[in-house]
Amino acid sequence: MRPTVRFLSDALLERIVAEARATLCQLGVEIHNDGVLSLLSDHGARIAADTKRAHLTEDTIDDALWTVAGGFALYDVHGRKTHDLSGHNVHFTPGSAAINLLDGGKQDVRPPTTEDYINYVKVVAQLENIASQSTAMIPADVHRNISDSYRLFLSLLYGEKPVVTGAFTVDAFNVMRDLQLAVRGSQDELAAKPLAIFSCCPTAPLKWSDVTSQNLVDCALHSIPVEYVSMPLSGFVAPVTLVGTLVQHTAETLSGIVISQLINPGTPALYGGSPAIFDMRYETTPMGAVETMMIDCAYNEIGKHLGLPTQAYMGMSDAKLLDAQTGLESSMGAMLAALAGVNNVSGPGMLDFESCFSLEKLVLDNEICGMTRRLVAGIEPRDDFPAQPLFEELLQEQHLLISNHTRAHLRLEHYMPGTVIDRANRSRWREEGRTTLGQRAQAEVERLIVHHTDSSLADDVKTELAKLMKSEARRYGMDTLPHETL
């Protein structure tokens, strides 16, 4: 039996959805994209030109929910399936777009560089419990206008796992699309075997900017999966109650679904988000707060009720260092997400309110994710009945260390973490250097970087990727990219 967790009764869930739909029809959603407003108008929406608000119709919402995909798969650069984003399948991916990196040696933050990003790709490539890459940090040594495409380029050049990414400008999308086409070879192949998911973020409350709404359009036109990342903040730009925040999150996400499905019915998407409560004492948005996690799990229930696969930013921490708070918040988030059946859990490696990435935290989170995956696998009998022969053997031998039953089922039943997790007795721990968690995590990061093997992507594809990226860089005065000198 798979263990699960729920936060909403059926009646409450249906009331939240009904209120969200009414909000979209009566109050509308503000959209700063004339093309999208025209599209919605053509499908029955009433447009208030002075406020750019589109008042949707119940029929339009119903039609969008009818055509949206109930699940989809992701594939690596070689076209091998890595994700089944449906049902209660759970996959983990690192958090995204950090502006700082925690330097494991100095225990302080600094802006990330291209070298840091490449090291990140090398590490995540070898973490078996992290199913995909994300464009995890923003290298500060390239022009800001190419930072989106450059991160995707580095991920595809040095890694093989699929990528969760996003474009913060309209222009960046085109080169990011072309990078994926260089790997897949054709538009049809990219649609058949998606390589990346793009995050598309409405602005709270109830607004889509020109850039983000255009991202929805562009992704839908090319059948590139999106994750809708609504970010209401309870008590600040959303109602202080969790239910009120869920109504707003549902309305904002439904509006994104409508836009995507009107452009291209069947466009694959994740019902996602990054909501949080607002801590008025510090004016912060704690991702490690239990209420934030409750909102995430609850909107996951709503997404599944509406027939969509889901995403959530969980498994992260607001701590500033690799400390007890980090473990507390990260493990609680990862576990709740998995129990709730969130299909794509974004967060491993992230600290400090989604602003800082840590490679040391990433390797720790890999173990948290491994334990969590074992948890949701549940408890099942494995040659345990009838029990008498097994206990007869135990009574005779006084142990079952090398029994056939143990050898057959040990690795299925027991998750074996790596060296980051200390399971030695105290005397052995002392003999091996009395290492701290931070020291073990740093050593593991260094080991993975050294042992990384180059991506087996074909050389001609790598050449095409480099050609596309260099052409884009020259538009902004960069004749040489940092990775070329490493």
C-alpha cells in the first residue's frame, strides 16, 4: 500500500475550485499581452480595455480542462524516457534560478560563475535520486540577456538529463527552443520526446505580464511542456488564510491553462506553483514554513482533481548554511510532497528563500529524496509467507545475514545512503576523522566532480549547440563565452 496524505475534503476542494472559476469570470484576470487578450476575446471573454482584464467564461474554462493532457513523459538528450509525470509518480529536480551560491569551503555566499554551473551539472548527472536538471543558478560572468539560454546550453552540453528551465525575456525563448531542436533534430521529435519543461509565472494577484503570457503562447505553439508557477503570498498579495490563498492560486493557474489550451489543445503542462506564507515579522517568504508546505500539498490535490499532473517547490530550506534547520525543512518538505504525490518536486539544493544554491545541500538532498522514495514505495510482502520456515532458519543459525531471503530482498527493502549520511558507530566515526555533515557533503561534491564523465551527446550536436550559443552571445557583445576558457 502506498502511504498518502491529504489536506482537503472533497467538499472543500470543490468549493475552492468553484470560487476560483467565479473569480475568473466575474473579476477577471489582468493580461498585458494584446495578442492573448484578442485570443480570449475571440473565445467569448469580455475584455475591459482600460484595465486589460479578461473576464473568462465557464465554457472556456471547461473546454481547456477537457483538452489538457492528464500526464506526459520527459526524455533525456538521447531520447530515453526518464519521467512518467502522471498518477502519483514522484520525481525530484533541483531548485531554479538562484542568484547566490553557498561556497562550501568559505561558508559564505557569492555570485555563481560558469565554472560553478558546470560543476553543478557534473554533480547532478551522478545523483540517482534527482531525475532531472534545472537551470539552478544564474552565472554572473555572462551578459544578463543571455543568462537564460546560456544555462540551458551548459546543461545540454555537459549533462544528459532533461531540464526544468524558463525564459525571463521574450527573445530568449527562440534560442532556447533552437537549442532543444539541435538535440532532438526536428520539431516533431521534440514534441514526441520533450526535453525540457518551461516555468511560466503569473504575477499575484491575478495578472500575466507580456513576457510570461508570451512564454505560454510560444511553448504551446511548439508543444513544449510548461509548469504554471503561481506565487500568491498569504497575508501580503493573497488572503492570509490558506483556503483564500488556494482560491487565488487556483484562479491564476486556471487562467494559464486556458491560454495554453486555446493556443494548442493538448499542450502538456504541470499544475504547479511556488506560493508561500508571508512572515510579517521579517518581511520574508518562508518556503520551509509548514503552512507553505500545506498550501503546496493542497493545490496538488486540486491539480489532480482537475486531471493534471503536478509540480511544487518543496524540499528546500530558508536556512543560510548546511545546518539542522536545513535538514528539518528539506526533509519535511520532500516527505510531504512525496506522500501527496506531487509529480515533479523542485527544491533540492536550495537555501535562503529560493535565492541561494548549495552543491553540498544538493548531495544531502539526494539522500533525503532516496529515503523519501523508499517511504512511498510502502510495505509489501516479499516471500514472507508462510513465515515459519524463515523463523526456523533464524532459530537454527541465530542470524539471517547471508540467508537466501536476505540476499534476495536486502536492497529492495533497505535504502542504503552514501557517505554523506553517517551511520558508523562512534568509535569508527572517530577513527575516520570525526567528520561533520558539511565536511562529508563537501568531500562528496569534490568526488563527483572528479569522477564525472563527459556527456556522450554526439560531437556534431555539441558543435551546433556551441554555434547557436555563440551567435546569441555576439548579439550582446560577447565574442568569447566563459566555458571556452575553462
